Amino acid sequence: MIGIIRYGAGNIFSLTAALERLGIKYGMVHSEADFEQFDRFIIPGVGHAGAAMNKLQQSGMVDKIKTLKRPTLGICVGMQLLTAHSEEGDANMLDIFPIQTLRFEDSAAYKVPHTGWNRVNSEKDNPLFKNIPAGSHFYFVHSYFIEFNQQYTLASTAYSTKFSASIWKDNFFGVQFHPEKSGRFGEVLLTNFSNL
């Protein structure tokens, strides 16, 4: 069963609605004691990465998250929390991935935030993207991105620059897009995560 880590950062209704639609069981993680009930975890998040990290620290769950050995998926700001540092709020993150969260350069050609459907390209084979064709589209809403790094980038896309659409290290995964808002292939990804 999936435990959704609740630390006060963002509306999770669309995520829980998608899990219910798919028949995937889930519950809420509010404290360190709750982790033992679940065999995998999702870290959601919308809004400001620095503020989200501050809330996560206040929740008292940071040390537990860093030592998790079960599959763990960060979504959007939840993925950015897994990096070492974010330019948003000039804040140190969980440092599970030694890579940076950076701000898009605003220009006439590339408006910030980046909002809409982008083609995502696989960089590595992994069961998270099983039965998702190469070049499938996913839905993004973000002003900050995680730098492309060959070692950790599971899938990439581009908006003014190439960046990580998904990252992977051991049992930790992240997706910058919103699978719960990405139609059929987003649902396939959530199902794949529930089966890891």
C-alpha cells in the first residue's frame, strides 16, 4: 500500500482521485510512526520548494525519509525536494540526489512558468516507465527544473534547455510532471510504481 507523505505542501486531491480511479490502495503518513504501515511512498508537492522543505523539516520526517529502503516517488516539488539544493528560496533540500533545482530563464520564446504537455524521452530502462512508449506526452506546471545528469536522469524533456523529467537512484524516483494529470500514460506510471 502507498503512503502519501503529508507535510502541509499542496493539494493532493487530484493524486488521491487518480489512485482511487486505478484501484490503488493508499493511506496518509503524518509522522515517523506511520511509515511502518506502508510498502512504498509518494512525496507530493506544489508551490515553493524552499517553503515545502521548511514544512518537511517541521514535520520531523526528514531523517526517516532519507533512510527509506522502499520505493519512494517524488512528484513535482516532491521531486525537487530530493535534490541537493534549489534556487527557489536558495534552500538546501534532502540531498538524496547530488544535483540542483534551477530556475528557467524567462524569455519571449519561453514563458515561465512552463505549463503544458511535453514529450518525455527515456534515458534508461526502468520498470517505472514499463508500457509507456518513448516520446509519450506528460503534463507539466513548473518554474524550476532539475538539471540533466546522465547518472541520475531516468527520462528527459526540453523547455529552453534539456532537463530531467524523471530521476532515479536506488529506491528513489522523481517525476517533474504530474502523472495524475497526464491521462492514460500518467495512470500507467502510477500503476507501475504501485507494482515496483
